Amino acid sequence: MTNELLMEARNVSVTFGSGATTVKAVQNCSLILHTSEPIGIVGESGSGKSTLARVLAGLQAPIAGEVLFRGKSVFKGNKPYQDGIRNQVQMVFQDPYGSLNPQLTGLSAVAEAVSVHKKVGKQESIAIALKLLQRMGIGKLDALKKPRQLSGGQRQRVSVARALSASPSVLLADEPTSSIDQSAQAQLLKLFLGLISDGLSIVLISHDLGVIRYLTKRVYVMKDGVFVESGETEKLFNDPQEEYTKLLLASIPGELGKAARQKLGR
């Protein structure tokens, strides 16, 4: 596995509103992502992590700073990810039901994306889509169902299959496990591990520190739009330096949270 620098955010800031209603959603945030690397961005709801994810995906332009992909700026004028690299960065959203067309079956949704990204005919698009869905654990019978007929975990895996139709180098996963049960979470995370071993880089955005610890190698802790701490996941979990990180860890159920609470004297 190479250690090529794939994506970089440099001093990214995002502001919404103006005057007295100005909200500094992201403030001067920088991160790096290498090939075949899983990193995490963790923080409470409203911390700015989803806004930063949208900047990385090219869906939200920063007011300051820049995002680089393979050394080239993502934002050129009003159109991000030009020069044939649009396919290389794909995003999976928190709500799979809202991101899927309710009128299309899972197979049709993925086949449509395959057709757009790979410029192939209908039959080849369907064949590729079936293989992608099967890899995600979605059989042909379920692939022919519409989103409302699928479980939350199945809908999320259809969304991942659709994102993978572009053969991306980076998958941005924004709270992908928050709306599915624990069994479905475990299945999805296992699939992510397989994708990482195949060379995919993943940016996992989550408030769930257990999920972050399971999947990622490095983590960025976000509070009020700012990275307050970052580092190797295990090191940060075992020896957090910032009070906010300690409090986040103390909120985790089970032994990990218990150890963190003991360190805080609680």
C-alpha cells in the first residue's frame, strides 16, 4: 500500500448568513487523506463536520482556504472537480431514503448511476449494477424493490453501491450508520473494511466514537467548526489531550466510556 497524499484541505472556512445572523460553520480547518486510508471526523451535532464533508465533496464552496485532490485545486470558478476527476470523490449521505429516488428500484438507481459514470448501454449498466449490489449483500430479489420496501440498512448499502458505480478513490460517508440498527451497522462497517483493503480511501463523519474507533486510523475532533484535536485514533482514544475530547469519550457506553469517566474523576 502506497502512502500517496490523495486529498488535502487547507485552512477551510465556511460562513452562513450575514451580520447578526452570521454562523461560522467551519473555521480554518486543515486535514490530509492518503490512499487506502480511513480517517474520521467526529463531533457533536452542529459541530460543522457535515458542512466540511460537503466542502470536501465539492457541494459547498468555502469562503476561505482550498481543497486539493492529487495536488490540484477542487474548486475552479463555480464548478468543482473539473478535468475528469468528478467521479473520483463520491459521498454517501446520512439519510439513504432521502437520497434515493422513491420511484426507482435499487437496481434501477444503481444502473442509472453506472450509465452516467461509465457511459455504457442499458444491459451492461444493469449487469454492473447487479454485481455492485451483490457485493453490498443485496440479492436480485431485493434489488428489484423500491426504497420504501427495503430496510434502513439495505437502503444505505444501495446508496454505497450507487456511489461505487463511479469507481471513486475517495468515499465520504456522512453519518452512514446513524439511521440503521446495530446489526446493519456491523454489516456496513465490514463492507467498508473490505473496500479499504481494496484501495479505497474513506472519510467517515460521525458522532459515534465507537464506529470511528472501529474503522479509522486517524481522527479529527471537531467542536464549533474548529478542529480541537487530531491524531492516530488509538493514541487519541487512549490519551486525549483536550477537555472536549475527554468529555466525548466519557459519553461512550461500556468499558471505554467508563475508563474515560474515571480519568475525569466521575
